[in-house]
Amino acid sequence: MTGWQFWVDRAGTFTDIVARRPDGRLLTHKLLSDNPARYADAAVAGVRQLLGSREPVETVRMGTTAATNALLERKGERTLLVVTRGFGDALRIACTVRVDRAARRAAIDFTSTSARLATNFNAPRAVVDAAVLYVFRTLVADDIPLNEGCLRPLDIVVPPGSLLAPEPPAAVVAGNVETSQAISGALYAALGVQAEGSGTMNNVTFGNERHQYYETVASGSGAGPGFPGADAVQTHMTNSRLTDPEVLEWRLPVRLEEFAVRRGSGGAVRRRGGDGAVRRIRFLEPMTVSTLSQHRRVPPYGMAGGAPGALGANRVERTDGTVTDLGGSGSADVGPGDVLVIETPGGGGYGRPSPDPHQAGEEIDDLRAF
């Protein structure tokens, strides 16, 4: 060891310092974390008091419990950091919501969100505004028009050049259908309103030289205080309707073998998240199938102790018994008899288990309770 080593623990009341001199001897020091009359910074002052002379310093390491205390005492700003490995690039959507009750305004700040991506998951600013408008409109119980006037009391901050404010020639096709869902989920989490729904539109396309088809597949919605999630529904930024099975099979060389609720995929605990769906389509001609979806690696979050929803899955089950995993976003050629299987995510659950599972007003699924 060639110099002094310092370890500093900065807490709300006291700052503790452990030092090791070059000869190996250990020293300790304690001083008030806040004492402006004597020093500007407790850690710097403590190190200087122990050091005394201008001997070399090898290491200074500092930890703090101040941030932990603020979190435990709920004194900090509501902040959500969403990181998902489902995108090819590392993605971060950071969202902080600050409400000024006196001014009757709110600031929605996406500062620290990732920079523009090389993939097509960038979302134009219009998509961000639409997601914010949607989320805050759902918080209003009154029957009011859905228009730009709803955004007047909201100050939206989006960092230029980020994946939420990309500049040409950034690709944006997935921004409208997928990143919009992630933005909605980030907002609901920052507001503490409800667990995440599926967080994806589960986009599916297939076709060949003669036929082309596109659909989005329903999934589970998130639970919240006082309500469970819904099963197999379109959530948040998607509301498209599926083609009727009879029409699908009449117009395209496919057979819809199954479209069912994916039982048990919703996050459990006090309020269960909605279950996702299972959809199986058998092809009668050679085609190419592609998927664009999320939450195949990172599950939709639960809230207030609720469990996350189940992961989704996309795969092709082939006539020779092999299986091709499409991941979240993938493409594969299929032949006659091959089956595309889409398992959509469940919604996140809400709340820790109740001490009394049969409280008054609690929904009971088990008929044996009566």
C-alpha cells in the first residue's frame, strides 16, 4: 500500500469514516453530516482532518444511506426506470412525474431516456404525446372531450435526440405499436396507478406472393387497487379488432386451430392480473411469418407486491417435430402443415396477500368457500 485508504458512510445524521494509514494502522472518525458553520461537506472535512499532512491518497470509497432513507420514508420524487432486454439495443425509458397541486399542473419528464436506437423502436414525439394524453385521460372520471386541451396542464419534457424524439433517418415503425406500450407502462408505474398490462401489441404478419395478413393479438391487462385485470383484451395503446375466424379461413390458406385464454398467465397475489391468450394458426401454403412483440424476456411488472405477469412466447411448430423460436421479434419461412403459436403475456398482479383471504367485499373464485 502506497497511500491512505478511506471508506466513508454518509448518513442522514452522522458521517462515519474508516481510514487505513500507509503503515496499515486503522483510524475511525465521526462527524455531523450537516454542519455548515464548520464545513461545507462532511466527507471532505473528515478526510482532511484524518490526513493532516499532504501524504498521498490511494483510495476514497463512499456510500450513503441518505437515498435509502428517502426511499423508505417516501420523501423522494416518483421515478420509474424501465430496462428491457427484449429490444436488440439496450433500452431505457426514464419517467418522472411531478404534480404541482397549487398550480394544478404536472410535469412529465423523460430525461435520461436512451439515445436514438439503431433499430426501429424509436418513437416520434407525437407518439409520446398520445401516450401521455391517453394515460392522464384515464385518470379523469368526468366525461370530457379527448383533445389537445387535456394536455394544457401537462408539461412534457423529452430529451432531443433520444429514442422518444428521434431525428431522420431514424426508423420508427415499432415506435407506434410497441414503444408506445412501454411509455404507457412507465407512466402508470410512475403514477402508482396499476400494474403493467401485457406491454405489447403482439404484432403478427404473414403472407406470400398472393396473400398478406396483419393482426395484433390480445393479452392480459394489469390489476390495480380494488380491481383485477381483464383476460385476453387489447390494452392501452391498441384497440384493433381481430378478423372473424370464418373470414380469416375463407380468404387465406390457413386454419385457426385455437384461440383461447391462457389460463394462469396473469400475475397473482391479492388482485390477479388478466390472463393472456393462446393463438394457433396452421398454414396450408408456404408463407413467411414475422412477429414484433415485447415481454418475451422481461415479464410485465406487478405493483405493490403483486407478482409479474407471465412471459409471452412466439414459435413455429413444424411438421417434422422441430420448433423454431421466433423470440420477441423474428421471422421464419413456413410450409404446409406448420403451426404458428403465439402465447401473449399476462398482466401484472397488484397487492400483497390479505391476512384474511375472505374479507368482506373480496372476490372469491372457489365455490367451496360457500
